[in-house]
Amino acid sequence: MHKKNWRIETQAVQGGYDPKPSEPRIPPITQSTTFKYDSADHVAKLFDLDATDPFYTRLGNPTWDAFEKKIAMMEGGVAALATSSGQAASTISLLNICRAGQHIVTASTLYGGTYSLFANTFPKLGVEVTFIDPNAGEEEIKAAFRPETRALFAETIGNPGLNVLDFEKFSQIARDMQVPLVIDNTFGTPCLCRPFEHGANIVIHSATKYIDGHATSLGGVIIDGGNFDWNNGRYPELTEPDSSYHGLRYTEKFGPMAYIIKARVQYMRDLGMALGPMNAWMFNQGLHTLPLRMERHSVNALALAKHLEKHDCVSWVNYPGLPRHPTYELTKKYLPLGASGVLTFGIKGGTEAGKKFMEACKLIALVVHVGDARSCVLHPASTTHRQLSEEQQKASGVSPDLIRLSVGIEHIDDLIEDVDQALRVSQGG
Ligand SMILES: *Cc1c(COP(=O)(O)O)cnc(C)c1O
């Protein structure tokens, strides 16, 4: 079982959990905080990281394990760590390699919560973050690096700017600057984009979005590509003895899994951003249909984008699958199977028309979410990105007339009908 050469559709349904005779076919929800042992020596081994069985759900749980193994397999990484949210995933993924006094370089086109984490909270912890325009040239981006820079961060598809990342440029910069490239692949999903094949070293997700896919559960995940050489002198926390584990050296003991094991046994242990077993079970369930759903999300979004492009009430449409999109060449290169389910458009009449449009939608719901099987709509300037200054909004790709649609897997004709009637209402007609 667990053949490496399975295609992603097979990994999605069969990967990560391999029951033995008489064990449940479906990974059970192990709703238990703790696990029983008979021997004190065995428990001592667990604490010394010489054994990997579960012993306390803040550090691991069999239901997480099934989810982590499946998503790691689908991304093509060596191992994963489930977290309580996407925010927890980005926080742990970076704090694991970057401490007070150190520095991160990030593309500025980010999810609002990530932008705020980097602009407000990391600096309070002593970690400085420099935001760069992802379209800037290699030399200009490299100029943002400092001797203490420890990671380069970006999203596969910027949210809500919907720019596709130039992986070749970013991974080259990361290699030259000797730091890992950390990618938020929430919008791409492993079904549409494979960051490790394009030079990424760490992938994170808000599992809350497409991985869950049904708007039931909050969670996240960090996947380790196992492809970064931590022995370059810049990551002593991975290569030098850890006094909280009797002088263990992660790279020496765990080889290519050093990063993800350290994230679990240091930061998950100490910060406790642990995923509930029930949510892990929901994500496992969601992953089964992820390849099917991403296909439909992409087909529907492209059809709706093309429809909106021709519409009188619409001044512009932004979808990375449209040939006129500024990063269309990158879409073809990195998302050849589809450009995911999120599109934005400018509504004639600006903010006021935008509000009317959202309220007039009947099938498409006004909710703060993306990646649900159900279509939803949002006005980022007045919601997800409202804490940002106008300048910051611009840098992250948000304008006042921008409407964001997360296109679901309903029938496309029903979606078009709903959008058309709501557009008519938005123009007072
Ligand atoms: C939602 C989202 C996050 C944050 O995830 P939560 O699960 O809400 O904490 C991070 N990145 C992207 C791209 C997102 O869409």
C-alpha cells in the first residue's frame, strides 16, 4: 500500500491510512486527549523522541496522523503537521526558523490575516518583515534581504489580487539567498499546483478552505518538502543541540524531516495551536473529493469570468485563467489544470453598487469565506481588508469597487442567472 506512483486522485481517496484486518475502514475520530501505556520506559522514550506513538493530543493524534500523511503525499512532501487554523500554520511555519532579531521577506499580495500577522504581530515578537512587490525584478527583491533574513514567503495565487506566483524567479532568489521558500498553497491546492516541483521548500494551507471544502471546520497544515539544506550555518536551532530535548540535534536525528519534527515538538508543544480530532476527520473526508471539486471550481470560475467580461455592469474582471490576465503565462505554467475558484471583478457604481449586488444575490451567499462547495461573495475593502490602510489595501491588491466571488460547484447556468439578476439590481434596474 501507499505506493509512491499513485496519481493524486488515488492518493486523495486511498492515501494516508492503511487499516489492518478488523480495523475500521475509515480512520476513526480519536476523540481522546491522551493514550495509555504500560511501561515507564516507553513513556520516557516518547518524551525523548525515540518513539513516535501518540501520547498527548497537543503533539499528535491518530486522526491528525491520517490527515497529515494524506496531504503530505498529495503535495509530494516528506511529512506534515496539522494545526488549529491557517493562521497557526503560517505562524508556526515561520517561527520555527525565525526568531526575535531575524527577518522575513514576503510578497505583499497576501491574505488579509497573513498581512496583519506580518505587519503587526511578528514585529511585536521581534521578527521584522519586508513586503516586496512580487512583480519586481530579481535584483530588487534580493535588495530586501538582510544577513538575518531566514525565509521568503508568498502565496501561489495572491488573495485577493489573484496574481499567480513566478515560482522560478522566487525559488531562484530563495536558493541564491540560502533561505527556504515558504508557499501558502491554499488557493492552488495540490490538485492544481505542486509548489515542491517548482522549488518550494515548505507549503502551508488554510485547510479551512478547499481542503475542508464544505465550510465546516477551521484548521491548517504545514508540509515539509524535505528538500532544504539546513546545514548552511544559518539555522543553528535545527543543527545545534536543543536543550529542551537533552541536547538533541534535529538534522542529525531526523534528516530530511528535521524541520517538521522540530515544528511539532517545539512550537506545537509550547504554543499549543492543536487541531481538534473531529476537524482532522472532516479534512480527511474533504480530501477524498478535492481533485473532483477543484476541477469543477475551476471550470465554473472560468465560465463565470468569461460571462462577466462581456457584461455591461462590469468594468473589469480578474481571473488568472483568462488569457488577458497579467499572469496568464504563469497560470499555464504552474496551474495547467485550472486556475481555482476565486475571481474578482469591478462593479460599475463602486462601493454602493457593490453592496447592492451582494445583498441582491440569492443563490450566492454573502459570507466571509472562500473554497466552499457553495458559491459566496465578499467586498474585501469593507470586510477582510478593512483593518488595512488605503496604502496597504492597494499593495495587497484591493480596490473599492472590487467584488470577490468564490465560485462553487453548483450548475454554472444557475450561477450566471443569479449574478445577472443581482447585477441588474445593483444598477438600480
Ligand atoms: C483563510 C486563509 C488563511 C488563514 O486561514 P484560517 O484557517 O482562516 O486561519 C491563510 N491564507 C489564505 C490564502 C487564506 O485564504
